[in-house]
Amino acid sequence: MEHEEKNLDVLVENAYRLKFKLVKVTCMVILESKTHVPDFMTRARTLRGVAIVSQDDKVQRKPGDVAYLGLNVKFLPETEEIYANIQNLVEQLKSLPGTINIKVLEYNNRKILKDGKPIIF
């Protein structure tokens, strides 16, 4: 009987635990030049699974062209597959107003490359 209670306790505890730990993605977001960065970041914080969004450095703006925003995003992945998690996050970020492209630089502090080059979405 005691063994069954321990198994039940473990089962209940597992029901409340996260399946995966938060992951950190570092990326360079290329925005339309008139995009208001604080609003962009607020919108990014409301995306599904996103826990933290922070700016990596100052925004680099090219007059009349584009703005480059270094971004760190911590989010809760839906799967163990790295590429699927990146794609899920990037699709959500690209849906935000003003986003042109996203270059993924790191996943959990590890450089992410495809065919030797950074992944650009």
C-alpha cells in the first residue's frame, strides 16, 4: 500500500512540473526603420510560451532603411527538437508588426548554424 502511495505522489508531482526547461535564444531582428522598439518588445512578451524578452544592445538604425535589434528571448519549448522550437518562436516573432527578418545566433548559449551559416528566417 505504501509503495502505491509513493507512486501516486510521484505521478501527482510530475503533473505539476514542466516538461522542458526554459531555453534562451539570441537573435538579430531586422525591423522596419519606423518600428517603435518598446512596443515591439511588449508585443513579443505576450507571445505564447515567451517568459522573458530583453534587448542585447542599442538598436542600430540605418537612415530610411532598417533597424537592427539584438534580442534575447527565454521561452518554454514545446518539444525537444531544437530546430522546431526555433521555428515556432521565429514564426511568432515574424507575425509582429514591423518585422522583416530574423537571424538566429544562439540557442542556450550555443551557436546555431545551418550549412555553416546563421539561420535567417
